[in-house]
Amino acid sequence: MKCPRCGLINLDTAYRCDCGYDFRINELDPRYAKPVPKVERRKELAVRVVTVGLIILILWLLPSSSRAYLTFSKVLWALGLALIVFVAGYFLFRLARKGL
């Protein structure tokens, strides 16, 4: 059984997940709730930043490529945006790995 709060796979006979989610009442039991670690939140943020950057890059270049019309400036803007997003994602991953 997969926990809807943290995604951990538990035994089908489990009453409660390690994060404190109670499968019997289908909600978080505050007596057993554990906060989500800051490192995990940073990793999730880094993945989201990189994903959003890729989506923006694809959407930016897609209309131009369908018309077979890519200007040099549009390609430079798209590459610059992609570089900024990837650098931000990289530093977020580094912070998450260090536990900051």
C-alpha cells in the first residue's frame, strides 16, 4: 500500500505509515506525524525547477520549429533561459545534498 502523504510503500497489513499517516482513518494522525525533512523539500524543489525550465524551453522553441522559423535571437534567449534554470536546479541539488 502506497502512502498518499510521503509515497512510501507499506505492507498491506500496516495501520500507519512511518510519516504518521493512518490508513484506517485515511488522514494524518498528529500524534505520530513526523515533519518532512528539509533535505527532501529541497530535492523536490530542485526537481520542480528543472522540470519547469524544460517545459518553458520546449514551449518556447516548439512554435518556432513548427513554422521552420528559428531566429538566432530566439535560440539565444531559449538557451540562456535553459542555462539559468539548470544552474538554479544544480545549486538547489547541492544545497539539498549538504543538508542546508
